[in-house]
Amino acid sequence: MQALAHSVRDRLIERWHDTHQYFKKKDPKRIYFLSLEFLMGRSLTNSVTNLGIQDQYADALTQLGFDYEVLAEQEGDAALGNGGLARFAACQMDSLATLDYPAWGYGLRYQYGLFRQIIVDGFQHEQPDFWLNFGNPWEIERVHVSYPVKFYGTVEEEVLNGKKCKIWIPGESVEAVAYDNPIPGYGTRNAINLRLWAAKPSDQYDMESYTTGDYINAIVNRQKAETISNVLYPDDRSYQGKELRLKQQYFFVSASLQDIMRRFKDLHRSFDEFPEKVALQINDTHPSISIAEVMRVLVDEEHLDWSKAWDIACRIFSVTIHAVQPEGLEKIPVDLLGSVLPRHLEIIYEINYRLVEELKKSFGQDYDKLSRMSIIEEGAVKSIRMANLSLACCHTVNGVSRVHLETLKTRVFKDYYELWPQKFQCKTNGVTQRRWIVVSNPSLCSIISKWLGTEAWIRNVDLISGLREYAKDPDLHTEWKNMKRVNKMRLAEYIETLTSVKVSLDAMFNVQIKRIHEYKRQLLNMLGIIHRYDCIKNMDESDKRRVVPRVCIIGGKAAPGYEVAKKIIKLCHAVADKVNNDPDVGDLLKVVFIPDYNVSVAELVIPGSDLSQHLSTAGHEASGTGCMKFLMNGCLLLATADGSAVEIAEEIGAENMFLFGAKVDEVPALREKGTTLKGSLQFARVVRMVRDGYFGFKDYFKSLCDTVEDGGDFYLLGYDFASYLEAQAAADRTFVDQEKWTQMSILSTAGSGKFSSDRTIEEYAQQSWGIEPCKCPF
Ligand code: 26Y
């Protein structure tokens, strides 16, 4: 595998090198995509596909006595991210390369990616993911591309040309070393760069200790420098205000900006041209310290006037928000920021002072509003609101689906929307059809190309709608069903190897794979399964013959400190244990938890699914991108009208999916009703079964049951339960009619064009970044 990877890498490097020479020659405006997380998964098959050399490689390997697919499966995942935000960043890189945009990705080269999930007695345990153990064949270490990144210290005043200036005297310096990861486009020679920074001790590091003879301490301190890029934070919910996290953010931001500015200065003299050559995209608020850093460099180092520098900053930055809840937006305690980055704190105060002065012109003395909009949050812990810093500066603030943008406008950033409505834009997420069809579902890929008579849809996904015309064609139906069966077989083998559970291929494979969160309502899924089990137990044999057999597949990681999510995982196992071993049930119901869900597991599971579930309480899923991957693969969707599911329903027709549950605008009123809101009797019964210890672990599950009863039920499981069961029943009725099901499945794939990240990237390029393609000649 290593040899194979290195051989592919040679081809990649040629293109990557040529592309950069070409970009250098043409000097177009470039987009720099800053993200703390990239969830790339495996690279081999993706690279081989995008380079268009799969057949040659497969043949050559056969001649050498190897099997391409077997080798490809040896590769581990690059899991430098948590979930949706990070995988979306990876899809965007693929689209940027394919569409020939002059783009760079910048991030952190964590030594430990997202933890590996192992399950012991049904409980999640976390194990370190030391993914660089055998080296990473895809990266190119650039020992000569390195920059010092400074922390701590003090700020002093000095006089330069008769003008008072601030200078930062840092207390610590760490070296950022570049590791380049070529990202090949499909059907083009372009290969762009994902540059990830690793922390290394600086040569000047703690020289004083050497001179005073404290050699051991000096070495220990050097090692500490490396901790900055050691480990990815595994939480995707709330920001904890940790020093290491702030250092990670500034470390990669500072190195990236030095790199970007050096590249700019190689060809340009004046920063006046900076906005014509540079667009900076910040992926959520995580890299938003870059705004203060750009100001520091322009004002303190390049000696630009404040207002000139601010004008430049406002013209280069755009941000995408991926959160719905205010808790998802980072706040950095002022004391922490003042200690780690003292000059940046001053700069943020100055930005805020000018902002508030401007706001006063619009809102006068409305102090409530001013304090809500301020970048500084007064309170028990005085903090910097990184979202408000981004809102103050960025020319564009993007939501990730229409529903999400609406939430940003009317709730999360209401005040800012009223002030600057033109900044707010919707860029509905997308996923790349290269990885999610061509690589992961080759049989579907061949069917699509055959029926459309062209492979052009792989670069121009709008063409996929051409399948609609054949949605009722019996020949296509036969091919489609065969494809699905082969994929289900592969998945069934995987399930049996991992869990020893044998599943029937005639059953409906019903899947929910995503991070475990209360709002995503895996618990609703489990309670639905318990209800189904309870019904089967109470049936006579003739009723049982009418039951549609189901395999319920669940997968996902819980953040290590997220107790409720961990209990949900245990409940999945407890229910699986009972159901799978009950002779009354047999093949009618099987429950499987797939451990260690990651990108390559998704590539296997999605093509083999019949139905996928997206159960977030309406208004809580910013977009959701998993549903788009299922859609492309012709899996039917059972979903709430939330995030991108609303737009999916518009594209394929609501009659081609199973929608259920409260609508976004009903949720607040339902919550108001609070304690008076009772779920159905059926709901009470299934919760009672868990409470009474029907699945064991009575004491352990008590607090989990409390979250959905006694007036709690913030996520409205009780309210949505009846309509959820009805949607599941509708799915059963449709599954019995295989012609209808297959037609809906074809229409799902045919309607998935809008949800390609190619469309998303075109929108960003035109509406936010103002960049043009720059295609390297073949
Ligand atoms: C601040 C830190 C704790 C943090 C780290 C990671 C906070 C949030 C995250 C990740 C968020 C995330 O993955 N959000 C998801 O982004 C997807 C891409 O836009 C959306 O489809 C999905 O709805 C949203 O939950």
C-alpha cells in the first residue's frame, strides 16, 4: 500500500507543482480557506479516481499479483475533524480543485486526529488516533517553509517617525512547519494545496536556559512547543475557553497569514492591492482571531493607518457560520486572550470602540442593543465574542441552508441583520459526487453514466437530472435493484465481521449515522425501535407475516465528556442485545451499532442503505450533509423539515421522501407549552420500558429517560413520536411496493444535483470571494 501510494503521489506532485507554477505566473486573485478541521478520510482511491488512472493501476497491480481494492482498504482515515463542518471543508477542497479555482486550504496537522471509538460492554471508550504511525505518504514535509509564531509577552509604545506606535514584545516563539497535501481535481490537470502546520520548537527557544546551564529544562520546554499541534479537540458543541485551543487557533492563523502575505509581497508592493488578490474565508468563528492578526500586521508591522487597514480587512474576509445555538459560538475570556495575545486584545478593544461609536449613530442610546452587539461580553467572565468580531469585519456572513440563514437573521444575529442585511447570504451546503458516488459506489456510477450516455455529470452534476426520464423504465429498475443488493451484501458482510450479527438482505436497511447529539435524536430512533419490538412481541404469526423486516443500523461518536450522548450509545447496545437474541423476532428486526463511524465507514454504509434517518428537532440542524450523500446514492430519506431537508423536498418532491414532525416555526410555541405537552400513550409506554429496566441498566438509564419526560423534553421527542411512527409506517408500506420504492430511489439520485459542493463553491466564488477559474494547461 505504501509503495502504491508513493507511486500515485509522484503523479500528484507533478500536477501540484505545475498548478502552482501556473498560478504564480498568472497571479489571479486567490481564495484562502482557513479551517481548524478537515475530515479528508482516505486519499488513495480518491486520488486515483480524480487523476483518471484507476484502470491502469488496477491492471498493473493484477500483473504484480495484488488486488487494487484490497490494497486500498489498508489505508487509514485522515480524521482531522469532528463531523459535518470538517467533512464539508474536505468536499469544498475537492470542488475547488475540480473547478480550477486558485485556492489554498490552511489548517493544523494534528498528530492525534479524532479519537477511535471502541465499545466495551456497550459503552463507548476513546482511544488515541495516532494516525501518523507509519508515516503519511500523501504529505510533503516542507522543512524550508516555516515561520515563527509568537505568544505571551507585553506591549510597549515606541515613537517611529514622530508617530506613537505599539509594539508587541512576545515571550515565547514556536516554529510552524508546513506539510503540503496535494488535492487533485477531477478531469483537470489542476491540483491545489492543503497546507497543514505542525509546531516545532524554535531555534531561539528558551536560549537563556541553555546559557544558565539548565539543559534538561530547556529540552523539556522545547518539547512543550510541539503540544500545540498535538491533538484535535473532540467536542463539537460548546467552547470551553481553553488556553491550548486558543494557541492552536492563533498558531495556524499566524503561520497562514505570514505565508499568504509573503506570497503577496513577492509580486506586489502596496497593500492597496491586497483585496484584489486575496480572499480569506473563515470556516466558522474558529479562525476569527485572523481578523485581529491582519490588523496587527498591517498597523504595527506595515505601518498602515488604522482606517486604511480596517478597510482592507473588511474587503478580504468572509465567514460561514455552521452553528445554530449561541453556545456553539466561541467566546474567549478576556484574561486568557490578554495573557496569550496581549496586543490582539488591545486591537479587539479598538475595533470594538470604533464599532460601538458607529452603532451609536444608528441606535443612539439603546444600551441593551449596544451591549448585545458589542464584541466584548460583560458578565461573570468578561469575554470576547468571536462571532461578533467576525460580523463586524466580514463583508459576507453565510448560512449553510435557507432555514439556517433564516435562524441567523431572526434569532442568533438579529441585531446585526437589521443593521447590515446585505451581508447575510445563504449558501446551501453540498457534497462532492466524486467521493460520494464515483469512489464509494462504482456500480451506481456506471449505471448513471450508461443511462445518461456520458460521464460528464461527474464534473457537471446538473446533468444527473436526466435520469428522471427513466424513473419508470423496467430495465433501469432491474439494474438499480441489483446495484443496491450488491451494496447491501457488502454491508451485511461488514456487519457480520464486526458484530457477529447476521442480517437478511431482504430486510429494509434503515440507517442513522452521524455524531451522537440530543438534538439529532438518536433516542427517538431507539424509542421507535423499542416500539416496533414491542409490537412484534404482541403479534400472532399471521400478523407477523405482514411485518416488513428491518435492519436498524446506528453509528456515531459521542464527545468524550457528553454524558447523555454516551448513555444513548449504551441504550443502542442494550436494545440490540435483547432484540437480536429474541427468537420471537428472528429476521423481522435486527439492531446493529457500527463502532468507530468515520468517513470510510460512511463510504461503505451509505451505498448499502435503503432508508436513512435525519431526525433533528426542527430548527436545530444548520444544514446536515449526510442526507445529501444518501440522496445521491438513491437512499430514501425519513426526515424532519429541518436544515437542507427542506430544500431536498423542493428538489425531489415531498412525496418522494418521508417527512414528519413539528415545523421550525411551531417549535418555540410547543416549547412554551412545556409541562402541559404530553407525548402519546405509546411514547409513555416505551419510555417506561427503559425506565423499568426491560433492557437492563435501570439506574443508568434513569437520567436519560428524565431528559424526555416530566416536562423536560426540550427536543420534543414526545410531541413528534406519533408522527415519527406514521412516517416509519409509510416507509414500510412503500417498501412492500418495490416498483414504487425503486422509482423514488431513482428520483432521489436524479434530484440530488443541487446538493453537489460544486454548486456551493460556484456560489461562494461568485457571491463571496470574487474569484475566477485559473486552469493549468494539460
Ligand atoms: C467551538 C468548538 C467546540 C466546535 C468545534 C466543532 C464547535 C462546532 C464544531 C462543529 C460543528 C459542525 O460540524 N457543524 C455542522 O456543520 C455542518 C456543515 O455546515 C452542518 O451540515 C451541520 O448541520 C452542523 O451541525
